[in-house]
Amino acid sequence: MSTLITNIKQLVQVHEHNTTILKGSEMKTLPVLENAYLYIVNDTIIEYGAMEDCDGIDAETVIDATGRIVLPSWCDSHTHIVYAGDRTSEFVDRINGLSYEDISNKGGGILNSAKVLQETSEEDLFEQSLKRLNQLIAMGTGAVEIKTGYGLTVEAELKMLRVIKRLKQESLATIIPTLLAAHAIPNAYKSKKQDYIKLITEELIPQAAALNITHFVDVFCEKGYFDIKDTEAILEAGNKYHLRPKIHVNQFNILGGIALGVKHKALSVDHLEEINDEDIEALKGSETIPVALPGCSYFLSISYTQARKIIDAGLPLAIATDYNPGSSPSGNMNFIVSAACVKLKMTPEEAINAATINGAYAMGISNMYGSITRGKKANIIITKPMNHYSEIPYAFAHDPVEHVIINGQLLK
Ligand code: NIG
Ligand code: FE
């Protein structure tokens, strides 16, 4: 199977060498080839270059991209798309004045979603999740991380992992599963949180590791959920089974989760709506990438992550949707790229870098995804007609995507 894309107005994110992360001022540069071609064989990028050098390349499928931009698919490194039902009633409660915390204190929030998921059959959960996955692929996402965390019992968390495994098998998209059993304290453990932590560290982590589906462990490190001590116990248990941390920190309160994540070699620390100088210092020189989730800030009307403070300190930054029923019910990375520009004051170049190479880094796959590089996987967006890649974030909430190619296959 071979595909040749011709007459590309701008071929974006072209890296001759296999770049795997962009930090600080490196994020300002987005390499572009004007009037270019791209040649794909099976699932791999084989060649690219100027249109005048394209003669003699034969392909089974030829796509004329005149007036269009071609770029690597979005790499969405933080989602919770396996869930059941929705939380529209809580959305209305918030409009009427309740906070996310108020709703959670009333037994709503994550526990509400867990109750519904526990009562939903595995088949139904798979169908609901597949629909969301297909929607986000159509919006240009080619690689996506998916967390558990709406099960909150051993059985329901394993059910979520099996659903994620089936999505991985049945979808062309690249899927990275993460175990987030420490997402909230179930009602049955309200007065005995330590017993739930024991269930996670002694039963769930070993059982999940035995399934050999996930390589990552996550914890919601936050007041009212899991404190620093709890988080450390879970990260240590994960480490015994080679599960690397990717953690929720600093969403509402700064507890020291960033330094803890760095200490435990977290691949990413996500949210960071709140961040201080100590957090920035802790990240310097580490292999941990900060991840901003502007969809969550938008939907909950909370602070936006201070991307300038992070990038101007020389650090890398990724952006992701956090697609979930409670704090960010959208998987549209085009909107996230736009929100990063408008609300996080990132330039279009920085935002596109954060949503491609750096997003891939935050999933541990940037050696194979996130840039137009010979030998990397062919996960590609071909846009509708436009003059410049900056139109993607500029025309916010429009759909810029005309075609998507996932692992070499034309899907839209
Ligand atoms: O990343 N903050 C914790 N977890 C999710 C929200 C979960 C929910 O409200 O269902 C998040 O925002
Ligand atoms: Fe999240």
C-alpha cells in the first residue's frame, strides 16, 4: 500500500533527524516545507521533499493537496474517553452556581460516573467509547492516551482496561492505556481511605500488570482525593511493576506533587492550573514533561496553566484535551491548540509543537510519532483549503480537517 500526497502548500513539522522533544525556545520554531510532496508506504513515512523532486514516484493512491496544509496528526496525551453516560445535569448545576468541588462533595462528580460505569455492560461501554474515539480521530487525533479511573473497584477497573485493550485492537489509532485507580475515594472507603490504597497497591496494580496492557500509573493528587503520602505509596507500588507515573497534579491546589513526580521519574505531570517557582525548579533538568489541559480550565472556569512561565523557563510543554465527562467533555485537539494560543499565550508554532512532538513525548512514543520524519509512522492530517497553518488556531471551533491518514490508511 503506497500513498503520495502532492502539491502540499505547507508540509508542517518536518524534521530531518528524529526529534523527540522540544524545550523552551526550541518550541518557537515549526519547520515547514512549501510546495512539497509526502510519500507513504504501508504505515511509514518514506520520503518528502520539494514538488519539483517528486517526478518518478509511483503510488497506488495519489492525493492532490493543492492549497492545503499537511501536518502530523494530533497526539492527545491525556484523556478519559472510556466512560458511561454523561454529566449534563452537573453541567447545569454548575451554571446555576455550584462549584466542581460542591458537586463532588454531594457525591456527584467522579463517583457519579463510577456508579454508572459499574452498572454498564462491557459491550455497551466499549460501544460508547468507540464512538468517542472515532469522533476524535475524525478531528485529527492519531495517537491517544486513555485512562481508567471510573471503575474504582478491582472488577470495574479491569473491565475498563479490557475495553481499552479492545479499542487498541479494533482501531487504527495508537492507544496508550494508563491505570488511574486512584482517581477518587469510593463511598465504601470514605472513612478508611488507607484500605482503598491497599486495594490499589496490593491487588489492582499486580492484577493490572499481569494483564500486560498498561505501562503507566496515574493518581489524582489533590485535596480531598489523594495527598502526597498516598500518591507516593501508589507510585512506589507501580514502580515495582514497572508502571511509570503520569499524574494529575496542581489542578486546584499545590501539594508538592510536581517534585514528587520528578522524584519518581514521572513521564508527565498534568493539569498545573496552579504552579509556583518551586514547581518550575523541580522540573528543570528532569525527563518529566508538564502537560496543560486548557479544555478543563475553559469548562470549569478555573485558571489556565501559565504556559509562558513554563516555556520561558526553558521547559518543554505538551497540551492535551483531558476529554472526560466531568471537567472537559470534548476531544477536539483543534480547539485545544486554539485555546493554547488565545488563553495560554502560546504562539501557533508553540501550540502545534505542544500538540504533536511534545504530546507524543508525554505518551512515550515520540520516536515513532509527532513529526514528519523518514521512518516515523504515517499519522497525518490534510486540512481544508487554507493559506497558513496559523489558521488552525485562528479560526477557533471550526473544523480544519479534510482528511486523516492513520498508520498509513486514509480514513476521512
Ligand atoms: O482530569 N481531575 C481529575 N480527573 C479528571 C476529571 C474527572 C471527572 O470530573 O470526571 C480531570 O479533570
Ligand atoms: Fe484528567
